[in-house]
Amino acid sequence: MMFQSRRSILKMGGALIAMAALPLRALANFVRNDAAFTATGMDDTFAALGAEPMDSADIVVGSPDIAENGSVVPVEISTTIPGATRIMIMVEKNPNPLSAVFEIPEGTKAAVATRVKVSQTCQVYGVVEANGKFYKASKETKVTLGGCGG
Amino acid sequence: MAGRIRVRASLKGDMCEVKALMRHPMETGMRKDPQGNQIPAHFITEVVAKVGDRVVMQAHWGAAVSQNPFLGFEFSGAKAGDEVAISYVDNKGETGAGSAKIK
């Protein structure tokens, strides 16, 4: 009896700890790769992701040829690679290339659109993870006014 | 203070097209104010979109996503009248939310 109650107290304690830890990662059930977000340069970013992406013709990177304002550059990445579960946007010459990681659940189209800052004329990469493998494609965006301000 | 997210969701055939606009400064932490003081980083780190309990999109963002971020995506298996709810959390722990019924 005594042991039983001790066990239930332990269980309660465990549940409390789990609840206390929840708000930190309340929204998503996948883990942020901080190392990849703070990596500088494409090679370091790929290394932090554990990726050696292959060039792919099945990724479409939609970004303007010339962006007048680098702080608001519309980027669309879509892919027809089967089993794509993750789409990443990387801007080659930004201080930290990795801009965004999109998790694509089943039933959601492997296509995302957003707007990113591009510090100077460079390649904008769409990187796709499918079945544990990485693929990439890129497109040059010319920037007439840099996107990192100040 | 919780921020607001403007959400639009419309059916295009059997796909639901979602467009969301968040109001957020998305400071990189690398800019300086006119007095030369560093402006601290303040940016959305996570975004999740749900229909009921079903997660239809989730994202991790860095500071390179533009100010007042836009997010567009499409998913299948929803019907008119379902509610798409989107929420974010930023690097200061502030949150934002918004939702819309699918048209």
C-alpha cells in the first residue's frame, strides 16, 4: 500500500514536470535545429542539418529576378519529389543562410510561399527533405537595396 | 501581448488555399537604431496551422523572414465551414493567433 502511494506520487510528479516543460515547445511536435539556424555559410548549414543535398530538377524556386527591396523578397518553393516532408529556404549570402523550415504533413501540398530578407545579390535555395534524403535547387535573386538594414 | 494573425482560407477544387499575414517586427538583432544601439532580436520562431486537431502546416523560422510575415500553403481534405487556426510563438515567448472559416 505504502509503495503504491509512493508510486502514484512519483507518477504525479512526473506528470507535473512534463506539464511544466510543455510551454517551451508548446506549438510544434518537431524540434528546432538551432545549430542550423545559427550556422554561417551554406556548407556549415548543410553540415548542421546532416545533409549533403543533391541537385534536383524537381524543385521549383520562385523568387524575383531582381528585388528592389531586399528586406521583402517573395519566395515560393514547391517540389514534386515523392515523400517530401520538409521544405527549407536558404539564402546563400545572408549572415545565417537558413531562413525557414516548413514541415509538410500528409495531405498538405509540398509547396510554401513566404517573404524573406536577402542581404545581397545571391542564390536563393530551396532544400527538400524526402525519405531522409536531401535535394536542392536554387535561383539567383539580384538585390538593389540590401535587406538587413541599419 | 498576443498578436493577431489575419487568415484567409478558400477552397480551390479539393485543395484548401491558406494565406496568413502576421503582424510582427521580425528584428534580426543585427540592426542598430539611429543612436547606434543594437536593436535586440525579436522574431517568430514557430508557426503552426491546424484544422481541428489536425496539423496542416508547421514551420520553424529564423530572423530572415520578412517583417509582418506572410505564409501561404495548400492542403487537402477540408470542407467549407471548417476552421483553419494559426498560431505563432516568438523568441521572447510572445504568442499570436488567428483563424478563419474555409470559404
